Amino acid sequence: MPACPAFIQALSGTNAKLKEYAIFALGNIAEDCLELRTIIVKMGALDPLAKLLHSKDKVIVRTVCWAVSNILKGTNNEFILKEFHKYSFVKEFWRLLESKEPGIISQVCWSMCYLTSHNEEGTGKLIEAKFPARIISALYKESPVAVILPALRTLGNMLAYNDKFNEQLLPMCKGILEFLALCVKHEHRGIQKESIWVVSNILAGPPSHAKPVIQAGFIPVLLNHLKKSQFDIKREAVHALKNASRDDKVLNQLVKNGIVPPLLSLIRIQDIDTIRTCLHFVERILERVKNGASIVEEAGGIEALETVQMIQNRDLWTHAGDLVDKYWGEDVDDFKENEPVEPVEYPPWRVGANQAAPEIKNSAPVFDFGKF
């Protein structure tokens, strides 16, 4: 850290190469941990970094954006955020999203991603400033993966907080469904995963948000992912389909199209969050689909539910045991009591994963925010 004051001083110098090296050094230090990020900010690094965003040297601008994203990474540190907002970063990010430079846009989106992770007040300000529409307008069909991934994470974070934010965001993003339709079928696995999570967050909202997604044809694509994709994709798909299945018509269509077997196969996988989602999904089928108990039983449902007793989590095996007792009789199986373990914690960008979604009870006005 003794060298940091010299690095920060070099940011205001005239030697372009030295500036670039100094930015790299500060960015690498910031990437290490929160403590070092805080020290760099306290030393006054943000002021000269903000001024360098006006540079005509694209390499300098891109490197500054990268360094700033590292300073913001993985934290809701109030001091860093307060200092960040003292300068013109947000205004400059708005301008740079029009730069047509993938490297710059990518780093701006990563900064937006970290700003919207667990920071509801800051996220609300970005939505009010119409940043979601700006991000969508900066994307195109051939956008590189390095741009699409942070853009999806940023949009997903914004959509994960509350319906009020979504009421503002969705109407302003006229092309969001078209963009997501390309992403859920993208050849890159990471883009598939992130886009399904964004779709899931939209489907978790009220009927006026979910209905356009359903009408646009996402459900068959999500079901296909649940049946054929790798586990991490299946995990996102089952969250999205569970949110969509609050609509009884969608629920019955999913059962008709064979959702029960892949749903039961996920129950057998040792992932607590996924098992919890699948148990609630199976319960919904048992309660609301005609002959649901027979459909689940014929697909091996009782055996799948019995495997939950191997999970060291009291809530899960109690839930599974209650379903077996309620729909097939108390003598089907003896669920043993085991000591529970701590639930899986998802990373900050997955904040919408466990967001409770209200049941659909009425028909609300529908937003028209794009079709494909």
C-alpha cells in the first residue's frame, strides 16, 4: 500500500503510459478485498479516475471503467458508495453506453451490476434515470458475451427487488423480451443461465408482468431447458416455471407436456434450494391439477419424495413426508428425523432466487414490452 499515493498522483500526470499502468495497479489492488478498496477510496483515487473518463484515449477510458468496477465489486459498503456518488461516474456511464466500444460497455455494465446488487436505493435511482432502457439500446444481436453477461446481471438485479421498480422498468424496455428470447437460446451456457434468471424475476411479478412473457412463447423453451440442459440451467428453469405456474392454465399445460418427470429428477439431486422449489412445485400440482396424485405417482413421485429423507434438513424432509402422508397415506414410508443443515446461500447477483411470488388472483392491465 505504500505505493498507492504514487499511483494516484500518476493519474493526474502527463505520461499516458504511466497513467495506464497506475490505473491497472489500483484496479488490481481493489480486486483483492474490501479493506484495500476502502483504503484506495480514502486515499482519494475516485476523483482523478472520474476525470480520466473524459480522456480521448479509449484504452485509458476502458481501463478506468475496469478499475472502478473492481472498486465497486461485491460490496454494499456505504462509505464507498457515498464517495462514488460524489463524482460524475453515473453521468459518464450514461454517455459511455453509447460508445459502441464493447470493452467499455462491458465494464460499465459490470459497474452497474455491482451498484444494483443489494442496494435498493441506488437501484431505484438508476431505474428512474432510465438506465435499463439505455442498457438495452446498447445491445445488439451480435453483442459479445463479455457485454451480454453483465448487462443481464444488471437487469436481473433491477428486476429482483419489488413490483414498483418493475412497473417502471418494463414499460421503458420495449425490446427486452426480444433480447431475452435470443439469450435463452444462446449457444453460451452462461448467457442461457443469466437470461433465464431475468425471465424468472419478471414471471415472479403480478399477472401484468408475467402474461406477456407467457404469451411470447418462453414456457416451451424453459421446459426444454428443464428436460435437457445441464443442472445449473435446470435450476434456473425450474424457478422460472414455478413462477409461471401460478397461472392454472400454464400449470396444466406444463403437466400435459411432461414437466413431472424432470421435476422429480431434480428432487433426487442434493441441492437444498432446488429441492425446496421442486417440493412446492409438486405440491401445487397435487393441489390444483386434476388427478395430480396419480400423475405424480406414475412418474415415480413417491420414491422421489422418499429420497428427501437423505437430506439433512428438517424442513425439507418434513415437507416431503407431509405430502406423502396427505396424498398417499401415512403408511407409505417412515421418514426418519435427522439434524438439519444450514441452507445454501446464493451469490449477490442471484438475489431474486428466493423472492416470494404472490399467487395470481386477478387480471391486471398488461404491459406491452416486446414480442418475438
